[in-house]
Amino acid sequence: MNIFDATKVKEELIEWIRDYFKENGSPKTKAVVGISGGKDSSVVAALCKEALGKDRVFGVLMPQGVQDDIDVANEICKVLDIPRVEVNIQGSVKSLYDEVENTGLELNNIVTFNTPARIRMAVLYAISGIVSGRVANTCNLSENWVGYATKFGDAAGDFSPLAELTVSEVKAIGRELGLAPKFIDKVPADGLCGMTDEDNFGFSYVVLDRYIRENVCEDVSVKDRIDKMHSLSLHKLNPIPEYSIKR
């Protein structure tokens, strides 16, 4: 079993972000990061600060109405000393739902789970256009593996530092960056259904991460569930299929 070297990977990530911005922008181009207060956005913001400096990282808080843990999102921005704005998406979400319902169609949980994430991404790109930025994708490998990301929502972005890191590895990077446990170990939840990620999955990230890295899962039913979730979500990870003209 390979031992994850958080120190080495942290330094590689910082250099990778630095190189990305050298190739995709000007010396003033900013990293625009949607800040939830969870481990992924906190780690990405901290990495971008190390790579680019605090003045080139721009945090965007996007509650939908009242967000109980918005104080954590504000605090990580203060700790990192990065500028931030707050854009409440509740009105935009409601307006879109109202317009859809006016057509006679009925909303379902697929719409209500995914639409806020897509509106948040629209907000990030709007602000990115204003501040001359590049939008950070904050998804990690564990979430992506089982499709726990919204296509063209939080699964979108211009650069993706954590896409090849499991939840366990992201936490290790966070500790290497010196982030407080409150930013790393907060129980992940989507903030929509009132349940944690792991409640929704029916298994823990520890189990998932071990299966991803070591191909070990003692519970056959859990293994089958993970495999099914992975197979059904590959369309989110693969490029959009394109028709090729036969010549």
C-alpha cells in the first residue's frame, strides 16, 4: 500500500496552480472560489493563496436563504485574509422554479437538488468575469467517483486541484496547510436535504476511500452499491460525446 505524502503533494499542488495561472491569465488573474466552509473549498482557497498570494484569491459565499454554518465560511475567508462577497441565491432559485411551474410542469427532486448548484456556478462565472478570474472546481475524487456532484454545477470550473484526491487525502492536505480542524473535519452535507453525504450514500468516506485506493471493501453489498453509483455517474466525468462526420 502506498503511503500518501501530504507534504509532497501539497507542494506539487501549489506549483500546479501557479503554472496553470501562468499559462491561463495575466499576473493579475484571480482564483475565484465558491466558499462553503467545508474542507474542499477551504483547502482549495488555502492552496490558491499559497500559490498566488491572498490578493489573487476571491471568495464567493452563496447561501440559499439562511445557511446555518455561514459563519464557518466567513471565518475561513478571514483566516486566509482573502476578499469575499456574499450572493444569496434564494431569489434566483425561486424565480426559476416559478417560471418552470408556470409552464404546467411539476418540479421533482432531481431539479431541486441540482438547480441550486448550477445557479451557484453561474454566479461564480459572473463574478469571475467582473474580477478577471478563473473559477476553481472544488470537487474531490471520492465525490466524483460516486457521482456526488452536479453536472455543469459544482462539477464545472476552469481548474480542479482536488480531482485526483480522496476525502482522506484532502483532509491530510488541509492539515499540512495548517487549517484548523473546524475547516477540515466538519461533517459534509449538501445543505439541501438535511442529511449528511454519508447518510445519503449508506457508507462512509473511509470505506469509499479504501475501496478507491486499495480495491478493498469487506461488505459485498456496499461494494456493489459503490460500483453501481460509479457506473451510473460516468457520464458526469467523461467528455461530452460528439458526433464525428464520416468522410
